[in-house]
Amino acid sequence: WFSPSGTESERAEVAPDGTFVYGGAHGPDETMVVVSLSHPLWVARAPGLERHQTITLRFPPAPVRTFEVSVSGAVERENRHIGIVIGGVRVPQPALRQHQFLRGEPALLRGNGPLRFRDLAETGPIEVLLGPGAGEVPSRLGGIDLFALPDYADAPRLPLPAGAASVTFELEIRGR
């Protein structure tokens, strides 16, 4: 679970039988993310939960998407943060990085890219966010969803069209 400010509020490991234990109360303003090697990434608004309440969650019967993100006009050696929004819910950056790591994929887009995202549960329309260069973000923000911060809340975004395998952002080419 992630708070609206982009910090992780709780983590629960799922047992082989699909059960998990959580300790805190969670509200609908939080984001719940399921990151797993065996299942696609699933993001949703957290259901309102009291501490230690018993709940049943069913993985959504959603299509699984794979696509690439590129940036035309990017600086060759620059690494950029890329964000994903699914069904109006932003995937917190720490969860997205973990998802990418589990799949052997990089978490940052290098130069023009492409950066591949695979195994995303398409529970709603997908949008891609173009974040800042890695050097522009203070390293102390590593555990926070930078797209929740006011400086990056209005990041450029593009929809992933139905059936599309890629999205390309166009940057103005900087003078040399």
C-alpha cells in the first residue's frame, strides 16, 4: 500500500496459498499494488480496511499488456523516469521498479529508449508519464513515488492506444 503522498504505508508478503497478513488500517485514498513474478502487475485504489480485517481479493480478469516507451530527441546518455497510470491509478515508482526488476527489465529509460514494460494488468486505460532525468531527482527520493510530488505531478503523459505496442514522446532537440 502507498499513501497519497507517495510513500509506502505497508507491505504484505503473499504466502504460496495466496493468503497474506497486514497490520494497519487502509483507506480508499491509498494505492494498493500487487507485484509478483507469477502474476501481472495489478494496481487499484485500496478498499477501506480496518486493522487485521479479513478480506478476499480476486485477481481481475484483465488483459495483460506489453509495450515499449521511447523518447524522440532525448540526450543519448540521459536516463529518465517513466511512470504508468492504469485505470486512473498511478503505479507508485517503487512498486514499478520492483516489477521491472523481477522481469529483468531496467527501471529507467536510457536515451531514446526503448524501455519495455510487460505483464501489466490492463484494468483500465493505460497512460505513460514522461518523468525527469535521473540526475534531476534527489537520491533521497528513492523510496517515494516521485510522480506524487508537486514538482512532477504535471508530467507529460500519453495514452497507450488499444492494441498499440509502443508510445513515443517527442522532445525538442536541444542546441549543441
